[in-house]
Amino acid sequence: GEALHSLINAIVKCTDSRVLNEELLNQDMITYMITLVVNGKLSYQHAQQISIAISKSWARARIDGQTSLKFVKQVTTITDPRLLSGEENHQMLALRAINILLQGSFEAGGDLIKDNSEIYRILSKLLISKTYESQLTAAETVALVASDKKMCYNLASQNFNLLKALYKSDEVDDTVKLRALVGMSKMVASSGGDVTRNIIADGAGLRIFKQIRTLLIKSTTDEARKWVIEALAYLTIDAEVKHELAQDE
């Protein structure tokens, strides 16, 4: 409750100091916070605050490869039992924790995911879930991971059509649709390879741009704008999309 909220705010403030950053990591405070997320003790909003703390820690502390690897191994011991449990809610919470790491330190988060085929399988499972939290978390994981070109190819081959089904569904919340469209935007931008050539049709970028524009008009929150800006950074690689955006009043 209120005590946890105050603790997380204090941790975020501590990351303004390089010395305290290193101490936070040495004392495993961040991994403790991730444990709370995996155990369902913290909300989605709290998770976003933790990702800010990790991001500031990585930027301001002297994180070498050995320290990063140790941190990733610690997180893996927390998330793997939940991922392998077979229970959807446990897997969703584990993915939420992984999303924290991806947003805080993409390199560290990428190291956790890139060779884990089980995560790709779980993403496909949760994307077709009927549960809002599972859809939201899985779509967000895909949107984040797709920033890496190699992982993006793996995601596109398994999940592009699942994301497409999400944004076309009348039963899916707009927050989920927006994340699905961001993931698709990144896949379209990386669609030159053989893996995605037969999955992503010509002109997909322009169609996705129009869908994102519609969602932005409906929802003008700061969070929605953040995702839209990220999608546009990839979509506007396409000259046709860039022209359409320039003509949009």
C-alpha cells in the first residue's frame, strides 16, 4: 500500500546519486523489488517506477559486463520458476518483471530473453489470452523486444498475425491495441529479411500508421503519446508514411 509506494519513490530518488546507485545494486534492492512484482505485490504503475530506477542506475553507476551478468542471473532465478510454472497469471507477472528490465536496461533485458525459446512460446500463448492483464503485458513485451532486429525477426515469424488479430478485435482494450501496433511498426521497419517477407504485406506501414492515428485521437494520455512517438520513429523510415504524416493536420 502506501508504505510500498513511499519506498519505491525513495529508491527512485536514491538513483540520482552514483554512489547510492552502486549501493542499491550491491544490496540487491532492485532484485527485491522485481521479486515483489513477480509475486504480484506491486501494481503496473509501481513496475514503471522500478524501471525508471534501473534506467537511472545503469546510466549513472559504473555498470560493467560482469555486474550486468550477475544482475541478469539474479533476475533469471526470480522469473524462470514463474515462466515454467504453466500458470498464465504467474507467467504474466514474470513477463511484467522482464519488461521492467527491458525498459530499465535494454541490454540486460535482451540478454535475459534472446536465447530463451520458452519466452517466445509464452508470448504467443498470452497474446491470445482473454485476460486483459495477460494481453497487455505480452503485447508490451513484444513491443519492447522488437527494438532488437534479430529478436524482432523471431517475434515476427510467430506473433505478427497474433498482434494483427489483437488490434482488429472489438473486444480488446485500446491500451493493448496500441502496444500491438508498436510491435508491428518495428516488425514492418525490419521486414527486409526472408523471415518476415511472406508475413508482412506491402503497404502495411501506412495501414498501421492510420490505425495508430485513430487511437491517438481517442486517447491523448502521456503514456499513449509515448507509444505513438516510438511507433512513428520506426514507421517513418517508409517514405510513404513520412509523406502521409507530413500532410496530416
